[in-house]
Amino acid sequence: MDKFVIRGGNPLLGTIRVSGAKNSALPCMAAAILTADEVVLENIPQVRDIDTERKLLESMGATVELGYGRAQHRTTIQCAVLSDPEAKYEIVKTMRASSLVLGPLVARVGVARVAVPGGCAIGGRPIDLHLRGLEKMGATITQEHGSIEAKADRLHGAHILFDKITVTGTEDLLMAATLAEGETLMENCAQEPEVTDLAAMLIGMGAKIEGAGTSTIRVTGVEKLHGVRHRINPDRIEAGTFLIAGAITGGDVNVDCCNPAHLAAVIAKLEQCGVRMEVGKDNIRVRSEGVKLQGADMSTVEYPGFPTDMQAQFMALATQAEGTSTITENIFENRFMHVSELVRMGANIRVEGRTATVRGKTPLSSAAVMCSDLRASASLVLAALVAEGETILDRVYHIDRGYEHIEEKLRGVGAQIRRMGEVFGKR
Ligand code: EPZ
């Protein structure tokens, strides 16, 4: 189990380059299933989940070239023949986003088998809304031995109204609808930038889609889709994480190659806490030397609201802000795994139901802490950057799932951080 060792106290100074968005790259890689042609995706982040998706696609019969340093973070995928349209449990249990292959497989080859994802640290992660949508489009769904099978000679258009807003549910059914016969109307859709990014790729493949990025999406199915070269959006959550790294350490950090328009709710909340930022066209500079942070209340909501994927990171910042911050997690039922670890470092946090009350400012001191999930891990890194002494973070493979070489990026702006153990994706 590799660990991070972080000595706190350095204000971060300099520029950090944001990588491509993991949560865009995953659906876009799955979209390659929809065509027998070659698909090229650029600005792919070098993170563990992408490698997992490569293994998943290869297990189904796809050829996947995944280059990093040499190929400028590009992947070339060709699903000429999909001999085994199945996402097996050993892969699905490590990455719930494997369910994104459901819709494309049924649409392309008429059958999909996906191991029931099972829960994870942050919640149950059901896919009932994905399945209900596919049934409305004509798929027959069966479940046995822990695996779901969806079958359809050819999907047909349908009117889908999501009971709950679901990001990958919207993406999964959007992909299915591109090859379905007739019109599909999807309402109460997720509006996240990752949905818009996927739609742009699909349109580049010849799909007919209107309204991506709004709550209502219309799709007119086509017979076939062709190959495409598509560049993945910058990762808005990685960018937000580094903004907080600059703010929490009282530093001066330029977060470069990002899309500030995707971070409006995060920028507004940080400004409410007293964080000073200069917002450019594709960068945000956070200047926090001498700034006294003020606590602020925050509730996670679907985009364009404050993202649940930034909740843990915001909580770390709140521990260094004067006053009380109430943080309410409305999306997932168990996304406070970072609280106990932050408390062990000296934070004053009390959880009641979906709300955590943070009282600051409390000095943090180093401790041996355990990473539990991707964003909780990011929260502990942020806390360690200001904790007195040397903090040891265990099980950092969680953070490698969604942050590319985070220790190198942070060291590049003066953080005292080093990894002990094997390095994922060593160049
Ligand atoms: C996506 O997960 C992201 N993952 C998550 O990021 C993110 O936290 C989440 O959206 C919310 O923004 C990817 O895009 C790969 P949901 P997803 O379906 O699609 C319930 C990270 O840290 N629900 O929008 O799985 C569900 O239980 C990850 O990068 C159903 O009830 O989330 C949750 O309470 C973590 N039935 C709510 O909806 C369903 O069929 C929103 O989940 C689907 C979802």
C-alpha cells in the first residue's frame, strides 16, 4: 500500500496545470463502443480509473492504445468486433462507472452483461434508473448470479423522465439513444459539463442531439456512427481542489488549463469565504497571502450548484476558516468518511444526518490517516498541507484513481510531499 508523507506549513507558490477530466474521459471511452471505426481521444488524464476502463474495453474485444508522455495523453480505441460484451465483477467492483458500457453495448451489439456494481465507500450506487430507461427503449433486463443482462434486437426511441438526476444515467441512455430507432426525449437530465462533453463527441460521430447541458435532451437515432477525434474537457474538480490548496496554505497559485465557467459555484463559495481570485479565460489565480478565511454554509446540489465532488475539499478549508460552517451533503448517503480523519488531525466537526458542522479556525497537527475514497483522500492531502508536522496518508491508491501525479504537481509549487511505495503510471 503506497503512502504519502506530507510536511505542512509551506504556502504554495506557482502554476499548476490541470489535466483532462476523468469523468469526461470515462463516458467518452465507452462511446467508442458505438462505432466500428477508430476513435481518438486527447487530453486523457493518466489516472487509475482510465487504465481500468482500458482493461474493461480490451476484455470485451476492443483494441486500446493508451499513450501518456510520448502520445500527449491520447488514447486510440477501436471496437471493430466486440466478442465478449460483458463488464466482469473483478473490474466493476473497482470502478462503478463500468455501468457506462451498458447503453452503448445494447445499442451496438444488442446485448450487454454488467456485474451488479455493488456499493462503495460513499453510497449504494444503484443503477436502477439506467435499467428503467433501457427497458423503456425496448431492452429486456434480467438479473442473476450478481450480473445484469440487457438485450434488444434494436432499441427504439422513448420518453424518459429521470426520477432523480443521475450523471452516468444520463450519459448511458444518451449513448443508447444515438443508435435507437426514432426519437428519444430525456427529461430531468444531469447538466454537468461531462454530459455536454460526451454529447459534443457523439455529435462529432454523427449523432443527432439537442439540449445537452440542459435538463431536457432530444435525440434522433441514426443507423451508424463513425469515428472521431475528440479532446476531453479540463477536470473542474481537480482545478477546484488546487484552488483550495492555494487558499488553505495562504499561497499564490495559478491554476492553469482549466475552464472557469465550469467552476462558477465553487468560485462564488470560495469568494464568500474571503478567498481572493483573479479569473482568466483558461486559468484562475488564487492569492491568499495574509487572507483571513471566514466560514460559510454550503449544500451540495447537482450542476450548476456546488458539486458533491468538492464537498470534502471544502470541509478541509472550513477547518481553517474563522467561525462556523454547516456543510450539507444532498447527493450521496455516506460522503463524510473524511470527517473522522480530519478530527484526528485536530478539526472540530460534528455530523448530524446529512449535515456536518465545522467550527474553525482550529490548528491541525500531523497524524497517520487513512484514505477511504477519492475525494476524501484529496481532503486529507489539503489538511496535511497546513498541519503542523509530518502527516502519513495510507492507501493513496484511492487518490491515484482521479488525480494525475498529484504529488509531482504539488511539489512543483513548493509542497513538501513524497510518495512511499510503488508509483502508479511511472513514466
Ligand atoms: C457521477 O457518479 C460521478 N462519476 C461522481 O464522481 C459524482 O460524484 C456523481 O456523478 C455526482 O455528481 C462519474 O461521472 C464517473 P449519479 P454517478 O448517478 O453518475 C442516485 C468522483 O469522485 N442514483 O449522478 O454514479 C445515486 O445513488 C465520482 O469522481 C440512483 O438512485 O452519480 C446518487 O444518490 C464519485 N439510481 C444520486 O442518484 C441510479 O440509477 C446521484 O448519482 C443512478 C443514481
